[in-house]
Amino acid sequence: MLIFGAYLHHFYKLNTGTMNSKIISMIAYITILGWLIAFFQSRETRTPLVKFHLEQALGVFIFSILWTIALQILFSIIPALGMFATLLSLVPLVFIIIGIINASNEELTPLPVIGAFIAEKIKL
């Protein structure tokens, strides 16, 4: 009985560690505050999964700011494109959703279009 209890305790520790990495990776994509929480929470035990998704999430937030500025400039020059503003402004949200899905599946897959660039330029 004692051996079985020790096995369960060891199994629980392994699963809890995996779950924490997965949850921290997912939290990184939820606003910049979530990224900061994930960054500081994983300081001591940063797994490759967490490190990868912290980098990807930071890249998405930087892209989101640049994308918003570019859309504002574009729509001020060509106001007729204003009807596409809503659709184009959802692009960063799509990247965030894809990132959360990748983190929940524990995949180290870069985001489409911008992920490879982010992986090359941002290193934590």
C-alpha cells in the first residue's frame, strides 16, 4: 500500500508539472498582463514549451500594436476601406486563438505567417 501511495504521489507531481507548463503557456497569450504573469511565474522553472509560447505571445502583442498603427494609417489615406476595418482588426485575435490552441496541445508550432519571424527575432 505504501509503494502504491508513493507511485501516486510521483505520478501527481509529474502531471502537475506538465499542467502548470501548459497553463502558463496558455496564459501568456491572454493580454499583456497575462504575459507578465506567465513570465514571472515561470522564472525559476521555464520549460521549452513555456519559453516558446512566451516568445510567440510577445511577438503577437508587438505585431498587434504595429498592425493597429498600419491600419489607422491605411484607413486615413483610403477611407473607403473602412468597411474592412473590423475584419482586418481581427487578425491579431486569430493569432492569439491559434497560439492558445497550440499551447493547450503542447505544440511548439510557430504561428502562421508571423511565427517564423518571431522565433528568429525574439529570444528570451
